[in-house]
Amino acid sequence: MATVPLATWFVALTLAYLIGGLPSGFLIAKAVTGEDVRASGSGSTGATNVVRKAGLAAGLATYILDVSKGMLVLWLAVRWFGLSASTAQGAVGLAAILGHMFPVYLGFRGGKGVATGVGVFLMLSPWATLLSLGVWVVAFALTRTVSLGSLLGVVALPFGIWSCDGWWAGRPPAVWLPTLVWSVVIGLVIVARHRENLQRLYRGTELTFGETRLRSTPPQGS
């Protein structure tokens, strides 16, 4: 990392931000419905809100593209900029996630960063990321609440990195600890971006999958 020129850092981080900010969900929903996806549901450009506005196929396309953005910036970090250390790659990944959350193309109003984060950590720690996705699947199957599954997956990721890349693989901490630290840093950023979701989860008014309007009161029986 110390040998990477400052200009290289600037270009790598700027490019990662601009790629991360490419508004996949906004453009797909706009093409399908002619409307701004941020004007309904949770107000996000992410895949879940695109599903609400434009349907399952549009949401799936958005998710794939958002994951791909995270993977692409990590690939470019290595192939174009020679950033081989996971510490450096984590910084590039964070820039992409911030770009997705606060895209310059849309007045800094974007998504929640989860799918792009999945792409980043599929490159940094694939087995731990798959374990985290498994946590999401179980939580979603039980609650049909995407945000809750996402937050639990974020919490599970550092433990997955420790177990898959450290304990199970028998590697020294110097190998996997930087990735774990970045998973905590990026996880805190994603959790902070979900603050409104956390408030709705606490009040029992969070949208479940398929709902299109935010509720002001908890559903009956909850």
C-alpha cells in the first residue's frame, strides 16, 4: 500500500465511487414504469424497492447489476491499479458502496448498499459472503422482511470471515484480519444507512416483501 502513488489512489477511489453510483435500479424502473422508483415504497433505488415498483424481473436485474458493480471495482483495483492488499481493496469497495448510497448522478439519493457490498465481499471473502447470504435467506424465509435479513447478514459477515478465512482455513490473522475489519467498517455504514428501516422494525411498521406502501401502524396480531 505504501508504494501506491497518491494519484493512483485518487483515480481508483474516484472510479470506484462513479461505478458504484451507476443508478441501475433507477434506470431499470424508469424504463419499465416511466417513474422515479424513489417516489414510492422505501424511497430507495435498490432491488427490493424496484420489485415493488416495476416487478420481480426488474428487481432481479437490479440486484445482479448492483452486485456486479461491487465485483467490478475490486477486479479493477487489482488488474488496473495493482492494489493487491485486502486493506486497499476494502477502501475501494467502500468507495463503491458510498457511490451506490449517494450517487452524484441522482442528487446523492440512492440505495442502501447491501447488494454492492455483497459484490465487494464476494471478491474479498467468497465463503464468508455465502454464509452471510445464507443468514439472509433464513431470516427472509421466516419474516419476509428484506431489511431485517440484510441487517442480520451484515452482522454475520465478520463472524463468517473469522470462521471461514481464519479458524477453518488455519490462516494467520494477518491474512484475514484486514478483511474482517473492513466488514465491520462497511457493515456500520450499511447499518447507519438503514436507520429508518431500524426505526420501522422497532415500531412494527416495516414493509414486508411485496408490500408497496409504508404502514403507519403495526399489522393486526403483531
